[in-house]
Amino acid sequence: MRQIIIYRGEDGYWVTECPSLPGCISQGKTKEEAIGNSKQGR
């Protein structure tokens, strides 16, 4: 299990970051989309 940090970016999109995986950053229009994209490696 890994910790994911979720926050709203300056452009209004939701951003997810996984601190234990450098460079693992994703985004989406909604929190759910951002989390889904991070799980899929997008």
C-alpha cells in the first residue's frame, strides 16, 4: 500500500502524487479521475 497526496492544482485539475515513487504524478478533472489515472499509470 502506498500513500497518495491529492490536491487541486493552479489550473483547477486535481493532482495526485505518490511520494515513495519519485516522478509518480497524475491529474484529472475530478478527484476520482485523478486517482484512477494514477492507478493506471497515466
